[in-house]
Amino acid sequence: MIAPKVSVIMACFNSSVFLEESVNSVLSQTLGDLELILIDDCSSDNTLEIAKRYQLQDDRVSVLSLRVNSGPATARNAGIMVARGEWLGILDSDDVAMPSRFEEQIKLAVSDKDLVMIGSNSISIYKAGHVIKKHKYPTSHNDLINRLLSMRAFPPHSSMMYRKDVVQRFDGFNIRFPLSEDYDLWLRLSDAGKITSIDKSLVKIRKHDANISNWERGMLQIRLGVAAYICHFLRTHGYPDPSVTNDEARWGEFVTWIEKHLIDEGVFEKSKAWADARCEYFAAENSLIGTFRFSTSLIQSGHASVLAWEMFFGSSLPRRLAREWMLSTK
């Protein structure tokens, strides 16, 4: 069997509400030379039933079913293990790929053999599908690297296409970074080749309660995002990477150390203010009213100026923590 150009990896967990729209957006691509791998992460709804129906309807679709709920990193890694394509396309099960997405990304990949990662601009949509906002990102390798290292807005994971052999070289997604496994992989790939983003909105990212208001998940993402940054900093400066150790106790100490410093610096408090403001924005389902509520919420929190600065220029805290950890291990 001839291998497809792109293997689209879609991790699914209780995804029945939006799954059909997401799958249809892949199967109707202008690039037909692809396969779609649906990985059901032990859903309790009829996600698996829907996935298997598509498998019967289209021979480009294959379905994997995990016996234990393990999270998106493990689910995607399972898909990567069976993927046959030269490139891996990522699409979350509630997002939508624009019709020409993979054709345009493959065209760019063919034109530049040094590329290992290709993203795109995006469009945020409400639960029902109407547009919230269009997001534009840099396209050059250096500008994207600067975004990564300052932890600023970056092309969304659902817009990404990765060269499979390079991802496999890093053993896929590191499951030690739940909710930040994408950021960790981006940092690793940025050292392995060129990264870019297409200056066109090729994916719609759906905003709904499950990905907006869960603050505990937000705290975990911040903590492990900073951990991923520090691990990258240590690797590039010739120091041991805590994320690849087999010593679970040492890894736990590392993450706890980060959490303490984030608390001391008020990072969680500021991020809670940002999360609350975003909830106000999306709850309005009207851009003008949402913007007013968002701004009011930030101003009342007392963190508006700091958050605005970090949105445009990033935070210096991860680099400071990386240097502090580095000195502590000498």
C-alpha cells in the first residue's frame, strides 16, 4: 500500500458533539493523499461509535481505541506509532480544518526540505461556529523562535504539521507535560530544523466551556509550560534535562520547585485574572460586548498593565528560573 503524504492525528475524548464536523473537514480536503487516524481515549459517550462509522465509510480512516483514559499526549503518540505519512497533521476533535489546509502546507513543505514544523494563522469560533476573532502570527523561523522563548502567542496546535521522522526521533510527545506537551515538542523541533507558519487562516479553533474556564487545568498548563521552557534552556546550555530522568522523585521536586516560585511571583494570581477576563469575553458571544467585559474584568483585577506587557513582550521569569536552577545544580 502506497503511503499517504499526510497522516492526520485526531485524539478524541467525549467528542461526539463536534466530531463529525471535524472529521468531515479532513475528509473533504483538496489534498486527497492523506489518512485520518482517530484515537478514542476511552470516551464515555458515543465518540467511538461515530469514529467507527467513518472507518466503514472511508478507507482513509482508521480507528484506535485506548483501554484506559491516558490524555492527549499518549493518544497522539499511539496515532504516531501507526502513521504512514511523511508528515503528521494535528487537528483537535472540536476544531475545523479549512478545505485547502493540507494542500497548502504540503506545497510549502515540498518547497523547503529544511522545514520540520508548519503552522498557520487561525480563526477563533464560538461553540455554535460563528467567528470571534482572526489571529495572525509571524512566518519567519527567527520570529517564531522569539515567540516560543518569550512564551507569547503562537500558532495553535490544531494548525500544526510536523515531519514524522523528526517527531519520532524525539519519541513523540513527552507525557510528563500534560497540556503543555505541544510547547515542549515545539521547543525540541525548533532545534532540529526550520519552523514556519502560513500567513493564512487554515484552521478554526472552537472556544467552549471545556477549554476556557477550567482553572485547575490552566494552573497545570502554566506550571508545566514553564517546566518545558526550563528543560529546553538546560539542554541548550549543556545541563541535564529533568524531563528525561527516570527518577520520578527528582522530577516531582523540580515541578514543585517551579510551582513555589510561580506562587511567590504571583503568576497564578495574574493568570487567574486573565482566565476570568477571557470567560467574560466568550460568555458574551458578541465581540463588542465581550471586549468591554474583558477590559473591565482585567482593570478590576489590578493586573491589566502587567498582563498587557507580557502579552506583547513576554515574561522574563522562565529564563530567570532556568538560570537559578542551573546554578543550584552546579
